Amino acid sequence: MAVLRVDDIYVYYGSINAVKGVSFEVNEGEIVTLIGANGAGKSTVLNTISGLLHPKTGSVYFMDQDLKGVAPHKIVERGLAQVPEGRRIFLQMTVEENLEMGAYTQPKSSIEPDIADIYKRFPRLEERRRQIAGTLSGGEQQMLAMGRALMSHPKLLMLDEPSMGLAPLLVEQIFSIIKELHATGTTILLVEQNAQAALSVADRAYVLETGKISLSGTGAELMASDQVRKAYLGG
């Protein structure tokens, strides 16, 4: 079943056409990744899905419902959570307060057990539960951003450049967590410049170039593609 269907969207910034007729879908339980160079339109696609931007033409369907005109906070309530590029955690709040903020769509009775689940998944966050989020390392902030999104019990988790600015060891750790989430049935749409890491975890993948999808296939197929190797894998 398609959790998400993006149908021929065109997105503009003023007169600049940033996304040109992009279509793809994400099925339940999949990791689907969008790879591409900086400025290819990857984040624009995610921000359009989550309602922060509006397509000039085309449609976005989530759980078979058209998202046209639906406010971003209402989209979150329907079960779509985005971890934005640059993390965007609440820097002046503690780790635990950030997690509580992520649960605003959930009944109060579920918050405590859900936070306990996040701490099991991210033990580092439990160690720092009372720490001000702005004092965390980049990797810890990424874990917190992911944990906060998971507090909303998303039917689809969208991750925008989760490895950005992280040391290789932390990138490995973040992708290990993505694989664990996938193994527990979480459906994930991943936007990532680190093509090697992204394709290694993806069920299916799309290459975005100058606002258009130029190539699609399984993660393994794109990893083996000469075109992808030369452009994105240093081959």
C-alpha cells in the first residue's frame, strides 16, 4: 500500500522553477531515498510534502488523502513527521522537554512510556535528559531531532540530510539507527547527499537532478549504476 504518493508536482520560488514534474511513491514499511547534488530540489520536495511549500501544479497524497490546503500541523496530526535539515531542535529547552514537544498530537497518558521507548532506542539521550539541547554535540542533536519526530507516532518519517555535518563514525551510528527503525516497520523517506550511505539502506531510490527525477530503481541497482557511481559515489 502506498503511504505517500507524489504526483507530477511543480514547485516555484518566485519565478524559479525548483521542482519540475516530480512523481514517486513510498509504500508501507519501505525506506525510499532521494539522492542528488546540492540544489537539486530534494529539500523542496520534502517541504512540499509536509505543507511548508505549495506546488503550483500536481498533488501530494498521504494515506490516500489529498494534502492540498491542509496546514502543516494538521499533516503532522495525520501521521507524517519531518526531521528537517539542520535538526531545528529547541535549543533552549532540555532534551526531555524537546521530546515532550514532539508528542503534542498524542494523549498525555502515552508521553511517559513513549519517552522511555525513545531512551531505549537512544541511550545517549537518557544520559543527557536534563541537559539543554543547544549544548549537545551534532550527533546527539540529530538523535534528539529523530526522537522528537518519533514521539508523534508517525506513519511516515521524513529525514532531511541526517548525516549533514557529522563525523564518519556518527554518520555510521545514525544510519544504523535508520536501519533499526526500518526493521521495526517504520516507513521512511530519506533525503541525503551521502549517496553511499543512503543507497545502502534503501529499498528503492530516486536520483533528483535540477528538479527532475533522472533515474530510479532499487538501492542496489542504483549503487551498481555507472551513472550514479561516477556522479555520486566517486567511481
